[in-house]
Amino acid sequence: MKEQAKVIIIGGGITGCSIAWHLAKRGWTDVLLLEKGELTSGTTFHSVGLVSQFRTSPALMQLMNYSIGLYDQLKAEGADGIGWHKVGSLRLASSPDRLKALQRQVSRARGIGLDVGTITAKEALDIVPFINPDGIEGAVHIPDDGWMDPNGITLEFAKRARELGVAIKTNCRITGITTDGSGAVTHVETNKGTVQTAIVINAAGQWAPRLSAMVGALTPMVPMMHQYVTTRHIPGHELPEQTPVVRDPDNLFYLREEVGGFLVGGFELEPKTWATDGVAWDFTQQLLPEDWELFEPVMEGALRRIPLIERAEVIKLINGP
Ligand SMILES: Cc1cc2nc3c(=O)[nH]c(=O)nc-3n(C[C@H](O)[C@H](O)[C@H](O)COP(=O)(O)OP(=O)(O)OC[C@H]3O[C@@H](n4cnc5c(N)ncnc54)[C@H](O)[C@@H]3O)c2cc1C
């Protein structure tokens, strides 16, 4: 392993690998990314991979808009492994208040040049015929949204970063960060040795607070459980691969196609925290036990809007922090 690097990135999830490549593209190639497990073994490996530009702040909207342009470009360059499905998305308003809120968001989004607009319930039904239109006040259609393979895109970033000279070391855990009297970082300690550096980027996901604590800094973050269910396809009702992502916040669920079946995730009413005293270092490539009680309101909402789901055989409920 290198004994010195201009920049050390802690964490080989999508955040760390994306930062590594973006730094390298700008000429910062003396970069060492350290990952305590394998790449994507934190939260990234079980992400649903939804990509939406329709966010609450203009800054986030612009960031997501950049991401979509980037995924288009990578796909055009032949990076099929990123699994970029530009299928569009529909955000349903199942209450008058939700419609008003969405309309306000639409005008903000248009203000920064995004291609979004509200449509009627009938138009929404034309796009996703499997929904029950009862109570839909309107919807927002975002043609450029989609979903992707979170592992694929992370490995693509890592590959491109390596090609530009970034060093990536897996199974290497940062155990300490040393600073001088003024608080400037001088080196990091790992279970594989010491590396000198002046710049450390904390991209350690749910472990970030523990890393920050090594230099007396506070990262105000609480790990939360988040669940989604996958189903087999229903014979005769297979979802096409081009099925848009559907979000229905009033009914607490989002949905995308997964191998012809449904993937249904939730906006939990009472989300549960997990490992609030710090996530264990050896929690790697792991999930949490299924919590059907927590997921019940999500499933009920999804069934109200899409009764067809009742006929689908459940494969698995994923509970990931
Ligand atoms: C069930 C679920 C579904 C989701 N769906 C979506 C979605 O559809 N769309 C979306 O945008 N987001 C989604 N998210 C959120 C998204 O997955 C995360 O925001 C993202 O994966 C976080 O990536 P990360 O790189 O920041 O963290 P991680 O992937 O957790 O990576 C951090 C890495 O740091 C490493 N690390 C930690 N400590 C150390 C150390 N001391 N030394 C070395 N390495 C260390 C870890 O091993 C880990 O690999 C979802 C999340 C969950 C839980």
C-alpha cells in the first residue's frame, strides 16, 4: 500500500468511488481510496437505485440533473453494467394538498430548466395502466428520471478512477486519524499500516460519525432502517422493462419494475433508527431482519393504488440500513 497520498477517501460506496473519479478527472490523481470491506459492501449494495431530479431544493435538483446527464453519457460510451434505465417517473398526488405542493415544486423545477410538468389522472393512467385511478388529483411526470444498478455504477466509477491513477485498497480499515497541534491532518492509521496525507474525505456512509469522532468532529447522522419488497412477475401481467417509476407519497409507497415483477419500497410513517451508538466496524455486506409490522402501512398503501400486487408472490423483504 502507498505510504503517502495527497488525498485519502474513506469508503468505497457510491459516494467515495464517485468522488475518486471526479477528483481524478480534474487532475487529482494522487488519491488513495480505502475500504474496510469490498466495494459497495456498506449501504450501496442493497440500494433500490432510483434516480429522480424532482427534489425539494434547487441545489439537489441540479445535482440529480447532472447525474442523469452523466449516466446518459456513460451508457452511450458502452457502460452497460451501470444498468441505467431511463424509464421516466410519475409522482402521484392522492390528495388536493399534495397536488398543490407538487405544483409549487414544479414551478421551482422549471425555474432551473428541468423538463417537468403536471398531468391529469387520466394521463397518468395512460402511462401506467396498472394503477387504480381512484382519488388521484393529478401527477408529475418526469420523462428523464429512471433507475440504475447501484453496484454497477459504483464499480464503473472505481474502474475509471483506477484508469486515471487512483489507488483503491479494499479490506483496509481506517483505525485512527492523526492531527498536529493546529488540528491539520498529518496521517491516517489503518489495519494495514500508516499513510501520510493532509486531506481526508469522509465518505463512510453510516460509519461517518465514528470517523469524524476520531478528530473530535461531529457528523450529525442517525442510521435508519429502510425496507422494500420484491415480487415475482404475475403470469400474463409481466411489467415491461420500460415501466416508469411510480411514487405515491400519500399512500406511502414507491415502485419500480424488477425482472417483470414489482419492487415496492416505502416512505415509512414511523421510521426506525438503528445502531444509534455507532454501527459496528464488522457490519459488512449485511442486512437487518425483515420487519413486516413496520412495512404493513406501506404495503396497504401500495395495494390500495395497485390492487394487482395482491396476486404477486413475494420474493423477499429487504431491510437495509
Ligand atoms: C434499502 C435502501 C434503499 C435505497 N434506495 C435508494 C434509491 O433508490 N435511490 C437513492 O438515491 N438512494 C437510495 N438509498 C440510499 C443510498 O443507498 C445511500 O445514500 C448510498 O448507498 C450511500 O452510499 P455511501 O457511499 O455514502 O455509503 P456506503 O455505501 O455505506 O459506503 C460507505 C463505505 O465506507 C466503508 N467504511 C466505513 N468505515 C470505514 C473505515 N473505518 N475504513 C474504511 N472503510 C470504511 C464501509 O465499509 C462502506 O462500504 C437507499 C438506501 C437503502 C438502505
